[in-house]
Amino acid sequence: MHEPHRFRSVRPDGRTGGSGRPNPPSRRSLLRSAAAGGLAAAGILAGAPGAAATSRVTGSKVRDLSGPALTGRFAAPWTDLGIPVRCPDGSMLFVCGDTFDGGGVGGPDWRSPVGLRSSNASPGSLVVDGAVGGSRAAGLVPEGHTGGTTAIPSDVFTVGPTMYMHLMRGVIYETHHTDFWRSDDNGETWQYLCQWPGGLHGGRFQQKTYAVADDGYLYVLSTAFDRDVTSGLLLHRVRQDAPGDPAAYEPWGYAGGAWAWGNPPTTVTSPRRWGEICFRAMGGGYALTWLNMSPLDIRAQIFATPTSNLFTTAEQTMIVPTVPGRETGNAVASPYGGFIIPGSGVDDLHIAVSQWYDDQNYRVMQYRVNGLEGPAH
């Protein structure tokens, strides 16, 4: 049995990295390394009490959303990410990353991405009771995994009757390009729209997440997709009728002593090592959640406008790391993800959190977070 991400790297020019260069580390090894650092910083590895959330934020597990007993009947017992999106028909689709059948991670029938569906979209009643593809959750787009490539979703969102999905393509953390897809049938089939080169904006346009605003725009935050690389966070906007046109994306940047649309893109917050990111319009303002790599935790910022000053906006810790067997409250072993579940709000936030610490502990979970502070006005 193999781990899915230990393959010869594919460079942007399409050549394989076989000239003595070591294979890129697996996603699990990177998570373990970051987790150890985060746990040591929190004192957990030394036997101190579990890490506490900052401020008055509390959290608790609601349920597992995937696993052999829950999604095994769709040939998807082992999956992660589960980016939640409310479909035009009112169901909730969870778009997952690397997915396997069999006895554990790295088992047979590797697919990515796949779509698992809950016919009830209420955050309090989410249960996967269907899958795109029926009894076998099908890959949503063509991906043969040749040379270890995969298609990792970074975001899925809905505008009117249309759903959009953004994917990062290549060997994991060696993004060759990203591409963009649309669905007009609630995520059952997807049509290709466009792609961007992996090196665009110094690689900081690889991992994208979209907030659907009420002003006719989509606001797009982006980073490099490599947890071992320090990256800025870029902001663009695009009209809601043109997200499949790369030329329509307008950057936000600082130049000539001022921030403005159309300036070269400038990082809108302190550079860091980013994991997954999720940007949403919510409750009259905006929320950004992300996996922070150093120290390891899942954080949120709540702010009033897409161009609010994130350098000074409070970073609120929602999920903290712990070790297997000591999970309680908002402490999770090997956490990542943290995608906002539609229908929740700042005062009662539900997020999809992934976990991977061995070949049979690889799942999507739902957590409820309380006590977040709203935007300053």
C-alpha cells in the first residue's frame, strides 16, 4: 500500500524531478511536523493541559461527516476537505479531496475531487445520504493521477443557478496550474472554463477562495499552495458574470502611498505558512478562516468589508491541536481544513474540519464554534 503523495515531482515545465532530487514530503508528514511544533509550543507534548482557544471562543465536535460507516456505501470511506456548498436545489454538497476505497488511505480506487451530498442542508442536520455518481462517488473531473498528480479543490461556491469549483493540479505542493469549472445541475456534471499557471503572481494565485458579495462582485483571496512556504495573501475582485475570464480579475494593491483596485497585487496581511483558506460573505460582513501552520491551529478573522485592514484585525483561534485520545472541546488531533458551512453565522459558526494522523484516521468532521467577535464598526 502506498501513500498517495510520495511520487516524483512534476515541474511546471512538465519534466519529472528525477535528477537526485528527493520526492516532496507527503501531506501527512508535513501535517505531523507542524503538529509536533504546535503541540510543543502549547506544552501538550510535555504533559501540560490542552491548549485553550483565545479570547472567549469555544468549540465542540458535532459529528463525523465521513468514514467507513458513513460514506463507505459510496466507495468513499477515506476522504478529506469536504468543502461545503449549498446547491441551487437546496442540498449541501461536500467537495472532497483525495478519496480511497478499501482498508485505508492509499487504498484502491483513488479519486479526486468527489462530491458527497446531504439532502438536508441545515447545519444541525447534515448527513451524507448521496454522492455524485450514485453508489460509487465518481471523480468530478478527469484526473488520471499519472505520475502522482491530483486535483485538490480549494473552493466551491454558488452564484444563482450556477456552481463554480476551483482546483489545484499537479503533484501536491508542486502546483503546475489551477483550473476553474462550472456546474448547472447541482454539481452532478462539470464543464471546464479556464486555467491559470502555477507561477502566476509568484505562486500566490494557486490556492483561491471566493466570497460572493451583494454588490455584483466576487472577492478572491489567494495564497501559494505549499504549507512549507511563506506566502502573502492577495485580494482580487471579479464580476459575478465573469469568473471564468482570467482577464477580468482586478487586483487590490498598495502603490504610490495608497491602496487601490488596479494596483499590482500586494499582500493584505502578514505573510505566513498557510494551509487551507475559506473566505465568505456572512452576516453583513466577511469571514476568513484558515489553517495556520506556525503555530498550528485553525483561525478566523471577522471584518466589515473585503478591503478591511487584516494587518490589524484580530485573529481568533477556533481549533487547537492535541494528540489522539486527548481530543475534547475544540482540541483536535492533526486538524486541517476549517471551511465555513453555509447557513451558520458569526455567533454560531459551523466548520468542516479534516483530520489525518494514520491510514484509518482520515475524515471530515463538523465542528461548532461559539464566542467569535464580530467586525469592528
